[in-house]
Amino acid sequence: MKNISMKDDMVKETGVEAQGVVLDTLPNTTFRVRLENGKKIIAHISGKMRKNYIRILTGDKVTVELSPYDLTKGRIIFRNR
């Protein structure tokens, strides 16, 4: 019997990256972001940003990875300078 780990079976679903501006800070490190195309989404901070204590304020330009299943939710993966 072959020993197969879970990582071999799991395929990472990559989302769509988009640029946006943080409009509002919501509870639990969640933010309202307006994308370049004018849509407003809800986004949370990625784990690496949280681990490195990267602060996000209203008005910051961010890169967001949108979920392929629900385009109204996303993850903030980078804060632009």
C-alpha cells in the first residue's frame, strides 16, 4: 500500500489578483476595499502579513487576491508603499 500525504491530493486554487484602496476598517482585521474597476469587496489580511505585524490603514493601496468562488471576498496579500 502506497503512503500518500494530503499535500499530494490537494490542488491549490489560485485567485484573481487586483489592485484597490482600503475604504474602511471593520472588526477582526477585515477591510472594505474599492477595486480599480469600481467594485467594493470585503477582504481580510493574509497570514504572512499578520505574522509580520504589517499595519493597514484607511487609504492604503493594496493588492488583493479574490476568491475564485466568491468575487465579493478576498485576501489582502500586499500593501503598496
